[in-house]
Amino acid sequence: MRFRTRLMLVLLTLVIVSQIATGAAFLHATQNDALAKGAQRLDVGAKVFSQLLDARGEQLSDNVAILADDFGFKSAVSTQDTDTLNSVLANHGDRAKADIVLLNDLEGRILASSHHAQNSPMPFPQLFENARNNGSAASVVIVEGQPYEFALLPVRAPNLIGWVGMGFLINETVTREINALTGLNISVINYQDNGEISYLASTHHEQLAQQLISGSIDELLKGEYASNSQMTPDAEYLSYASALYADDSNHTYALLQISRDELLGAYRSLQWQLLGIIALILLFTVLLATWLARSISKPLMELATAAQRIGRGERFTELPKGNARSETGLLASTLHAMQEAIAQREATLHHQSRHDLLTDLPNRISAHEDISLLIQRGEPFTLLRLAINNFRDINDTFGYALGDHMLVTLAKRLQHLDVPESTAYRLDGDELLLLVKQSKSDFAWRARLFTTLHLLIDIDKSPITPSLSAGETNYPDHGDSPQLLLRRADIALDMARRHRYTHQRYLEGQDEHHLRQLTLIRDLQDAVSNGELWMAYQPKVNAMTGRVNQCEALMRWRHPSLGFIPPDEFIGLAERSGSIRMLSQWMLANVCAQLHAWKQQGYHLSVAVNLSASDVVDRQLSVHLTSLFERYQLNPAQLSIEVTESAVMHDVDAAMSTLLELNQLGLSIAIDDYGTGYSSLAQIKRLPVSELKIDKSFVLAIDSQKDDLTIVRSTIEMGHSLGLRLVAEGVENRASAELLSKLGCDFLQGYWIAKPMPADELPGWLDNFTPLLLPHPTSSLLETAQRKL
């Protein structure tokens, strides 16, 4: 036996007892240290997971904020247009890649949702309560046994009108991302009150995940993994649980795990190294142990400290690496890579949250930030809010891909304008924003701008010249906040589009007019149910007999706070907001019920009602009227329809089809306000029209204006030649009535005869009415009237 061998055996024999104890203690200490480091990694992983959820929650809140600020969406919420709300929620949910979207009213009733029935109660009452208390809320919620990261924000226009929310499913994508960042296995589990697993997303393969989770269910539900890290019952995994959600029915946890083999693998080889160290350098055991402890623990503690600071969002330029092949070197490299990945991901998320994905222009959030900064500096600037005219028609004709191409082209033109200190943004849809650091725009500058924007765009070999309208606001003239300036720019843009202007600067008072319109559009939905609408009736006199056997029904609205609203105002708003069909159906039902009531009282009258352009093209109109005639036992001849020239000419073919059905039903058709539109008798004779109403603008001064007399006389003669009856509205005095009768007009209507009156006053007026004695038409009388003029 060699001396070295004998010496090793002697030394080992002398110190074996002490070294066994020392070695056992050392191994025990290293194992505890490994478990402690594993617990630290799990703690870091839990913090990273929390940070990731927070980041996704912020992104989610930003997406929800964009939707909540959308003007079209606010209008849809105000009108509670369910179809539009569902469409807008679905579109914005798809753009944000959200898994759940919903909208509820101020009382928590669901207006539209991807997962819940309309009019059902708010499924997340605690979240809703937090949002109402704090202005917004974001947390984990459970839907059908699955956990979602969900954000709920208010919708204001400008007052609070609803709450809109979006959510992302916490699924395998999230667990894989945490696994990539931390190297930990993570499982997101939801247990129901019966202890069954309703949802599981895990980085373990499916079979192993089920075994691990099933074996840990009691410990999870008891909260043993939540207080500190513990080994699983089979001693295979060090586990730490973070509770995401808990109520009487569901318990949701994020279970982070690291295997025992991974924790202790590096220390098993150390046992053999320790035996070698004991055999070779027995006298230096303490020194070596101290050195090993220091050499191993110091870099690990430095890395643990670095990981904690990275978890708090701090950034290191250098990390202690050590030997690249050692555990500390590997961990240092992993932390460095994780830090870079987090920084890159945050930069990407920050860019995406503040830029439009299609055009890469800064978005509404960036616009708010830039405007706020300029306001803080007190620098004057101009906002031009631009919109593409007929953009929906372009999308319908050429497709959304080519519509997107037009947006991208216009965005590039705005980015490369020969204008110093200007910034372009995309707000949403077809709306762009140009911020220019000048107090206001002048005509020459706008001419150059629109010349550039209106250049031809070749879309799939189909050249299109874009047409844009702009609304302008100036700081500080038009407001001192981004919200006010943008809203007033939107009001100016709306005015420009409605009047077909290229440019419109905001004018004082437009804001109040806009808010009044929003109020009327919103309140019009409840005007019928609240009994605020009523029908007035204006008699028509038969010029031949001087008697009244027909009236015109006119809708009236008395708003509870704004008072009397002119029909010209609220009818136009109803047509724009899509409420006109509701009003028309109420009007037809009300008039038919009134005709039935008058018939019961012995008054046999016919009533003319006015229909809008959307009513004229409604293919169900004849079916609806048929049911009303049957319900109230009316003869169709008791009801006549009045439509304007513009309503008929808007879609002649569709109007022709509907009016033919009504005529076949037995209704009389009249063209209202004839002479103010762009039709002619040649066009009207194609329609089943039996009556023309001469607009009052030609009748009011017929007894004093020769031109008006000539127009009215020609219209009456041409109308009679086509077999049409003529009605003159706006008869204000007896002279006009007599002159119209001499000209051969069939019916007279105006304030001289009677003002529009409520239905209950008409029978009394008819009882006291004395038939008019009017001259009959003769050629000599007509010549005498012309000589007088």
C-alpha cells in the first residue's frame, strides 16, 4: 500500500467521527440553503407573475379607455342601440385581442356582452362596486369557472352613462411566458366549492399537471402553500401558491413549483467533492468550508438581491457572473436575459399602447400627452381633426384591406408634410389628427394641406381621390384641456361634414348645441314611454264644398326640462340616430287609434301622416299598416301618406316598391312640400301619387307676388293634367284662399283656416265650423286676379 494511501486512511480514521458530523451538518446546511434559494426563486417568480398581470391590466385599461372615449361608442351607449353596441364591443374586443367584453348601465344591468345575456345583472358586483368608488377597477374575475384579468372603466358623455370592461383569459400563454422569464413551472388552477378543478393552465404536461394538482388540493385549499414555500406530499416539488381569487364558489391560485432534483442536483456532486476535500486537506477543513460557503453564498446573495431589484423595476448594467458554467454564472446569465427581455417587452408594450397598429401613427393616448405638455408650457397650437368622407362606402366598395391602404397613405402624407413642428395622430376609424405649433391656420396653408391630402391614390388599379373634412380648434382660444379641445374639434368636424365643408373652425355656442343634440337623442328613446309625444291635427278645407273632411297629423314633443322641441329639430335627430322608425310606428298606431275613436263619436274623417325616407323604403310598412287597420277596424282610405320629394328621390326604386304596396292596400299617396326639392312632374308621374302639396313658401305671398302666382298656377294646371289633386299649405288670409280656389286648387290648409290642435279639441272645432263660401275657378276671374297683381 502506498504511503499516500495509508496516510489518507489514517487521516480519515482520525477525523472520521468529527467529519461525519461536520459533513452531515454541512450537507444539511447546503440542502437548507438550496431550499431557501428555491423559495427565493419562487418568490421572485410570484412577483414577476404579479408584475406581468399588472402590465397586462394596464394595457387592458388603456384599450378599454380608448373604447370608452370613442364618440361613436358613446352615442351608441346614449341611445342604447344594442346592435351597434354589440358590434362596437366585438370590433374593439377583437382589436385588443380580449377574450371577454361587456357593457353595463349605471345600475349594473348588462347592455351588451360577449358572455352574458342582455339585461342580466352585473356578474362581478365587487369589481363594479370598486369601480364606482374609485373611478375604475382591474382585478381577476371568474367567468364560467375560468379566471380572467378584467378592467372596468366609466363611459362619460360628458356625464357618466355606463361602464365598459374587457378581460383576458389567464391561460397557457401567460404560464409559458412566466416559465420563459423565471424557469419555474407555473399552474393556474380554479377549484369550485365541491373541490373539483374547473380550470387548469400549466407548464407541466397535462398528465403530470393533473397528478401534481390533484395531490396538492388539500394543501392548496388549506392555504399551506400561500404562507411560505413547502414541498409537495411526494417531496418532489417545492411549491408556492399565490391566491388570485376566492369566493364561496371558486378558489383560484397561481401555483409556482421547482423540482427537488433541480434544487439539489448541484449539491449531490458536492458530497463526493467533500469526501475528496476531507481526504486530501483534512487540516484545512474549516478554512475550506468557510471559503466554500463564502464563494458560493456571496454571488448567490448578490444575484438574489439583483433579482429582487429587477422585480421592483430597477435596471442593472452589470451583474456578477462568475464562471459561465457554474450555477451562479448560469443564474446570472438567466437574470440578465430576463432583464433584457422584460425591458424589450415593456418598450414594445409602451410603443403599442401609444401608437396605432395599422398606420404606426401616435394614437389618442399620445395625442392627450402631447397636448397636455404643450398646454403646461403655454405654447399656442392648432388641432385639425380630419375625417375621410364616405369612408364606409369606400370600404364597402373596395374592401377593408384597400380602405386600410388609403389610411396608411394619408398617414404617410401627414407625416411628410412640409410643415415645421407638426405631428400627426390616428384617433380611431377614419379620423386623423394634425397638431401644428401655430396659433391658427390660414387659408393658403390649408389649401396646400388639402391639395397634398387630396392627391390621387391608386387602390388596386382603381384610382381614388380622397375627400377629407377638417374641424379646427386653437389653444388657448378654444379650451385649456386636451379633452375639451378634442371634443370641440370633433364638434367642428361634425359641422363641416354635415354642411359638406372642407374646413370648419370651432365657433362659440357649437358645444352647447352639440350637447343639446346629445340630450335630445338620448331622451327621445324614452319620450314615447313617458307620454311626452302627442299628435296635433290641422284641418284641410275642400275648396269646392268649403267643408272639412280631412286633417294632417303633426307630431309634437314637449320635453320635461327643455320645453317645446320643434319637429324640424327632433325629427332630423331621430333620422340621424336611427330612432325615426320607432317614432313612425308610434305615430301610425296613435293616429289609427284616434280615427277609431272619432268614428265611435260619429266623425268620419281621413288623416294624412308624414313618412320619412327610412319609412318609405321599409318593406314591412304595408304589413304593419294592415295589422293596424284590422285592429282598429279602419278602411285604408281613411289614411293617406305624405312623403317629401327628397325622401322619394333618395332611393326611387325602393320608394316605388313601397308606395306601390301602400297604394294597392288602398292608401292615398301625396308628395309633400312640392317645389322645394329636385324632382319633376315627369319623375313623380312614375309613382302611384294622387296628390301634390304645394309648399307654403309659394303660397304665403301669392296675393302680392306675381312670380309665386305663376308658379302655383302652372303647378295646378300640370298637376290636373296628370290627374292629381292639389293641396295648398300656408293659407294665411282670405284673399289667398279665394285666389287659390279661383286657380282650381282642390284643398286648402293654413292658419287662416285653423292651427294644428290636439285631438280632443278637433270635434268641438268641427261642430262650430261654418263651411267656407269660396269662388269657383273661371278664366275671367283668373285674368282679373292677374291684372290686380
